Amino acid sequence: GIQVEQSPPDLILQEGANSTLRCNFSDSVNNLQWFHQNPWGQLINLFYIPSGTKQNGRLSATTVATERYSLLYISSSQTTDSGVYFCAVERITNAGKSTFGDGTTLTVKP
Amino acid sequence: NAGVTQTPKFQVLKTGQSMTLQCAQDMNHEYMSWYRQDPGMGLRLIHYSVGAGITDQGEVPNGYNVSRSTTEDFPLRLLSAAPSQTSVYFCASSYGPDTGELFFGEGSRLTVL
């Protein structure tokens, strides 16, 4: 099956700092999403981004499908950004089957 | 708009007991799926469905059964619970391919003693 690798596994920042999270995948995909799991366990969809660049406030994401990676940028981080960030991909030949990476655990300190 | 609703939120079972985790969505989504999340790990796919009457296995299907008799509901059954099934379970739904933004329920925490 497709492999999804996220880096770094853990990240500790001071409030106000910027960060970049990476997601590498081993095969062509037609669907890539970034999620934030908050400390209460809720999974929130941040971006649906199979290719290109999107921005939403302080967060932005870029997927380079031909090179099989995606980046999530967090600028001016806040303590509420803490949690686990997951990347999930889906191949067109496996519709309905999303594969998740192991996540990046972000801790933002005040 | 309720979105994806899972019940129960918490459950404790003894080894060998059976139970059903319920999942319902009110967004008319074709695709539904069940994941489990173990501590410090990502989500692993158990079973999924691309429409009513159609189900298939994911990465970790052993010990679980599913059915999809309606578009709205996708229950997950544990026939004989084992301690290895202690986990947090998430149900998700999406419209389908190429518009596949996943929406998750709030999760169900299951402990098997």
C-alpha cells in the first residue's frame, strides 16, 4: 500500500514562531488532506489540497504532486495551534481508502 | 446540521462481549469509513463503504464487521471483543472521489478488559 511519512514527529515552538510540517507519500494520489487533532481528540479538516497552494488565515499548504510531497505552514503560532497534525492521502485506484501518516505533534508554549 | 454522529462516546467491555458502534451522517455523503487510533499513532482504516450495499476491508479489518443498508448509517460491529481492540474509533464520511474532503465524528473510546 501507499506509504505516508510526516516530519518532524515532534515540534516545540514559542508563541509567535513560524513552522513548516512536511508530508511525503510514495505513490500518485488524487486526494490529500491536512487535519488538526486538538487536545480533546477532535479531528478538524484544515485543507483539501491534492495539488497547488491554499491559504486560510495564518495557515497555508502546498502540494507538489509530481514530487510527492505536501507542506503545511503555520505562521505566528498560538497556543491554540497545539495538537497533532495529520496528512492523509487517497489514490484514485483506491477510492474511499484514505491512508494517514503518523502525525506531527506540535506544542506551542506561551 | 449534525454532520457525523457517533454513539456511544465511551464504552467498557469484557473480553468476549459484543457491541455495535453507531455512525450516522446527514450530509448525503456516499463514502463512509471507520478508523481506529491507538496511542501515539495515526488513524488506521478498518472498513469502508462507497455506497449503500457496498463495503470493503481496510488495513485492519480482523475482528470487525460492517454493513451499509442506508446512505446515512454505517455501524461497526465487534462480535467478540479482545483487549487488542481497546482504542479510539472514528467514523468519517465524504461526498466521494475528487471531492473527498473527510468529515469526522467525535470519536468513541472503547476499553476491553
